[in-house]
Amino acid sequence: MLVRNSAEAATFDPGPDADQVLEIIAWCGSAAGVAGIIIVGIQMALQLRRGEPGTNHMRELFIVLGACVLVATAGPIVAFLGSLTI
């Protein structure tokens, strides 16, 4: 949709539906983070059982935890920025 003037752009309001979508995305991100930690834990247990020394799982755990922090802080960062009207 093409915006013709700035008055139309300034009155844009996504409404409560946008908040609901963001909440669902946040819950899905949290669930994916928990699943990622569980998968890394399973991989660590399998490596220990096989007797394979390795620190690759620590890198994977760091990536999963970093993603969890990113998902957890995305909502508060957007709220801190305030109204994002054009």
C-alpha cells in the first residue's frame, strides 16, 4: 500500500492484533530456546558416553543462550523505543 501523505502515515496504529502476534513470536522463541538447551544437553551426554572429548558443545550452548537473550530482550527494547509511528 502506497502512503500518499505524512498525515496518513502518522495515524497508523497496528492495534492489539500486532501485540498478540508479538507475544506469540516471543513464546515460540522461548520454546525454541528451551528446546535448543535440551538438545545441546543431549549432545553433551552422548559425547560423554562415547568418550569423545570436545568443547564444541560449549560453543553451541553459547549460541543458544545468546539467541535466548536476544529473544527475551527484543520486546522490552521495542517498548523502550516508544511509539514507532512514522
